[in-house]
Amino acid sequence: MTVSDLPVVIRTADGNDLEGVVAVGRTAWRATYSSIFPPELLELFLDKWWTMDANVPAIRARRTVVADQGGKIVAMASYGIHQGRFVIWKIYVLPEAQGRGIGGLLLDAMYERARGEKNSVFLSFTDGNAAAYDFARLHGFVEDGREEQNGLPDLIWMRKDLVDDAKGGDAGDAGAAGETARARDAGAETRDEAREGNLR
């Protein structure tokens, strides 16, 4: 039996997961954005968002969730409140673990944390990240706006409205359930997570 055959456990990250979280981020972020950003800018962003120091505060605040498969961290997501919104700051899956619905499981964990506090969840990614756009649309997100990034491609903001289970589950999920396992899990990233305050 290989690691990929083992069940995936979605749980809140703790300090022991820090190295695995950073490894997922650096690997998946590079794979996601290497065709969008020039190498020097890619490395700059990696050094800004994907270091041990940058990820400790979100883990300490219990705002990071991981997908644990046989003791290996294969995916992660982090979230926070920014300008009154529940924002998924990061959601990344290792390339070799993509296409198995793990990104969808992380989204479900985000919805559970948002319910009772906010009626909508938001995420964003850089224009040109077609896989992230398709992933978000598949899971019921709609485009909410665009933000200029000082000469870089725009930041695309996506929104998903949540409804009570008694009213039929998450808005926008119709037709998506059977597609999750075939979806390509992709990364979503804000332009500057530090402004939310939980990553600094």
C-alpha cells in the first residue's frame, strides 16, 4: 500500500505541521505560478509567503487546516477575517495529490468554519491562473471583482454565498458533487496576505 492509497484526514494544523505546510506551499505555488510570474518575482513571493516565519502565526491562531495522508501533509488551507469578510487566504494541494477531491475537502472545512459567523466566503488568485478559476467555479464561486496589482496581472476575487443546510446546502453546489474528484485542485493567493494581519 502506498501513501496515496491511505485515507485523507482533514484537521486543524498544529506546530508539528509547520514544515509540511511550507513544503506544500512552496511546491504547489511554484507549479501554479511559474508560467505567470518571471523567475525573480516568483522567488520573491515564495520568500514572502512561504517561509516558516510567515506561516507560524496562522498555525498558532488555529487558522490553518491540513490534509494529512498517512502522516504526510499533502494539502493545506488558511483563512482569516479581512475587512469584515471570511477570506480563504491560501488553498494548495501537492501536484501529485491533485485530482482526487482533496481541495474540495479543504473547502468544506472552510465552509464549516465560516458558518454562523459569515454568510459568504471569498478567495482570490492572479489572473492567468486558469486552474484556480475553474476550481473555484466548479465549487460554486462567482467572480466578485478585480483588483489592480501595480503592473502585474489583476487579482481576481471570487465569492461563494453560504445557506443553511435546511435550505438545501451551499449555494451554487448543484451539479458539482460528482465532479469534485475529477477537478484539478489549484492554488489561490491574495496579493498581500500580510494586510489581514494573521501572517505577520
